[in-house]
Amino acid sequence: MNYYKPLLVFLFFCSTANAAQPDPYVIFLKYYQTIGGLDRLKAIKTTYTKGNKTIDSLNGHFEEWSESPTRYRTEENYGFITQITGDNGLNAWSKDFNDNVLVLKDTESRQRRQINSLINKFNHIQPNSKYFSLSYQEAITPHNKQLHTIKMTNHINQDIIWYYFDVSTSLLTKTVTKQADIETHTQYTDYRIIDDNIMIPFRTDSEIKPRNKHESTTINAFHVNPIIPESYFSIPSENHSLIHFKHEDKTTKIPFHLNDNLIYLPIKLAGRERLWIVDSGASHSLIDEDYAKQLGYTIHPGIKGFGFGGTFNLSYVKLPSYGTQDIQIKQQTIYSLKGLAQRFNSPQAIGILGYDFLSHFVVKIDYANHDIYLYDNRTFHYKGHGDIINAPLKYNTFSLPVTLDNTFSGNWSLDLGAYDSSLHYSFAKKHALLQRKGLETISAGIKNILLERTVKFDSLSIGSYTIQPTYINIPLNKGLGTEASGELAGNLGNSILRHFVIYLDYKNQQIILEPGKNFSKNFPQNLTGLTIGYDDDEKIPFVAHISPESPASKANLIIGDDIVAINNTPTTNIEALATIQKIFLSPACNSLQLTIRRDKQQHITKLSCY
């Protein structure tokens, strides 16, 4: 959630800026004189706004009520979905299109909320402010229009905002807000005079980079100082009628398939039971678009999504009741993604169970016994002796403190949908970890692949628990997806989580960790430097990537080689790609004989691992 609203008001104080360049405070003063005068602007305590809004392919309308300095409520209606965001003066909150209510507790959201409050109190334009600094940058002339550029930094976080003022009109025409993860470019146009001779822009257009998202807002009505009921800003109550438990104790145990280190759960939808991936790293649930069409569901235009490996186009689909034998969730709207099922072909999964499904429960995952337990989050009470860790939800995903080698500490997202655990590029760069030696590999995201290096660390610590040693992937390039995140250190996947019994408590935004049966187990790793792909048409594995100076490179393999036999066993006789991949895990990979087909010719090579 971006708390930085368009700045329409500023106070003016004497400045000690260098006389050789324009004074940023004088520029701001001309701006507020132009849009109504300081006294009128300071008298604005509440506002009501109504208009139209477009987000990517979504078109709808909105209403917003605000009360200075922090309270607000925004209702957005796009026809088939509605969503509400707000702030009650103490906490920011959201209610999504499935009536899931979330109070924002993560550090970055709280910092930006504090900054917005100080801005609305005009603290940012005080030359002696302990929170903000303003500086004049330059005069630029885009499209033959001369603009003043003013930079605002703060001492609460690393966010920077640039303001562009038209020299001829003194109006604010553009802002650029740079955060760790994103950069938002917003244009302000169509200035009009409204209540009490205040002038505001009736249109804003924003581009969010690098996620390729676009937002446009057009105001139809704007009123100053309306009376707003106190209840408008209150945190909405949860809708518990959406969930139906078959048993009175409101809990269920479900065996799951652990395949290729992913959790597959059988889910019944429209009378058909199919496998879905359990993914706490998914901010919303997903279904394969073609499968949804087969069931006769309508696909609605959607938005740009982002995840591991990059960005992708999402649509919306409304599902009827779905769930397991013992639990049913009433009608929900989730995302659909074309080609999703093709990502999970052995076995095939047609959907991903993300925040929309998981957040209704306390979810317990027992990796060693392949069981998931779902508890009613209103009645659950933990009675064990594990670590209870605060893990505020960020992008609807848990974030918790993790330390590598007793040195490199930061908050990591908890991602049940990730095979491996990975550092984010910005964190690795900051701590000079990009050049660590390891084996290059290809990791697959929802829509793209990412080149990473698997690096061995001495230890990874979460709470009071330490895993020794551990293998962590480091991206070789920044990319566009979650791996480019600058506000999280990394992504904690099943390669680490499988050591534990883990509880996901969405209501309290906490994680509970207990050592599992495999806590002290050293799980095998692929130390060959060979990444295997799979040809769905020929049903045969092939060489997808080779790490430089690895056993695979020394075995004279090249990318594109078909692997037709392993230790004289034809690969067509091996049940699944996951089974083939296990053959290359240590210690089984100490001595392998591969029969390779290249240019219709076959030859045999030997492969080992470190």
C-alpha cells in the first residue's frame, strides 16, 4: 500500500538555501498561493472524493473519505469485485474482494504511515525538521515546458520523492516516488477550482516500475470539510460465514503429496477432485485459466501480477464452493493464469492455494509425516513448546527474521510454494554475497526462469533454531519479480522449512516453529552442476543448464543434449521428472553413466558430483 497521497498543501518558512539557485520553499509557497492560499489549505480537515479508477485492465469507480492527518477510507468497485482500504488513526487496514481483513503491521507500512502523517501535519517543509530534508535539484525542459525539480528525503526510511513544478503556472505536474522495490511516476493534470476556491488536479496517471502496472484516477466530485461518521474509519469485522467445517471441533487433518519439494493437496471443485499447490507465498489463490473455462466459469479482465521470476498477466474468476472433504469455502473470486497447469506436469496441479484459502485457518504443516492440519483461527490455542515468532504479513505473505552465518540478518518471506530458499538480489549485493562461489542453476517461477547460484552457508538461524549447513540460492541478475525486492532479505522455501513442523497463524500474523522428525537431517543436494529440463512431447529429459567448472561441464555435456538413459535404464521407463531429478542428488550422483543423444547420435559419458 502506498501511503503517499498527492501533496496539495505545504507550509512556508524562511530558508537558508543558497541564493544562487531557486529556493524550494519559495517554489512551494507559489504553489499553495496558486491553488488557494495557505489559510484555506490549512483549514482543510476532512475531504470527500468520488470518481473513476483504472488499474491495468480493470475499470471501475471509487469513493474516498479522509480526515487529517491519517484517517481515511477508500472503496473501489470494479463490478465483479470490490475492495476497501483504510486507516482508523491507529492502524492501516484492508478488506479485499473476498472479505479478508488485514491490519498492516510490517515495518515498511508503519514507517510510510508515519511519514504520511507528518506530511499532513506540514512537518516536511520545516527547514529544521528532524524528519525531512528538501533540496532544489535542477530546472528541466520536457516538451518545451520548464519545470523546477525538488527532492525530498526523510530520516525514517530510504524513500525519496521528487516533485516537478511548472515554472509558468507554479502547479505540481509530476512526482516520482522511489522505494526499495518500486518507482512510481505520477502525472497531475486537469486542475479545477472546487469548494472554497481550492484548486486540485482532477486527473492522475501513475506508472509503477518495474512491475509495468498502470493506474489512472479521474475525479467527478470533491468536497472539503464534510461531516464523516466515526464508523467509516473503523476496521471491518471478519466474515466467518464463508467457512464450513464438517466436524464440530472445527479442525481437519489432510494427507498431502510432497513432490519435487512442493506440497500438493487434493481439492474438490465443481464435483471434480484435482491437485492444488499449497503456497503461502501467493498473495492470492490461482487457477489455470483453461481449466476454469472447461468448468464453464467466466474469465474477467485483470491486473499485472508479480512473483518469483518476473511479472505476468492475471485475470479474475469467481468460484463456487470448493475445498476438501471436511472443509468448504463459499464463493470466492481468485486469479486465473493461462498456462499455470503446464508448470506442474508431474503430477499436474491446476491451481495454487494462496492467501485467500489459507488465511481463514491456522495451518499446521508436518513435513515428515506429509500431513496438513487446518484449525478454526477463532478457537485455536497453541499448547506446544515451539518458538512463536512475530511475522507481519507483507503482500499477504509472512515475513520473519532470519540470520545466515550468524552475520547476515534480515526479514525473509515464508514461501511454501518455493522448492529452494533464496536471497534477494538487493540484499545479496548490499552484503557482498553476489560473488560467492557455488553452482549455477535455473529456477522456475510462475511464468519465467531465473539464473541463480547455489551457495553453501555454514548456518541459517530462525528463532532459537539453527540449520547447519544450508544451501541458499543467490540470483545472478536483479530481475523484475519478487527476487528484486529491496525490503526483504530473501525467500524461505521448503528446502529449509521441511526441517520443521510449522504453524501459520494468519489472524495473529505469527509463525510457530517446532523441530520436525527431520530437523537434523542433511537433505541431499544436486552438486553436479546439471539442471534438467523435460520435453513434454517426447517425454524425455534434456540438459537445460550447465554450471561452469562443474562436474557436468567436465563431462562434456552441452545444453540441449537429450538424456536417453541413466545407468543403462532408459529414461522413458522412469516414472516422472521428479524421479529423474532425485538420481542427481548426492550421494546417489557419486558415479553416474549417462547415455546422451546429440544430433541423432548417441554416446556415453560419466558424471559425478562434488
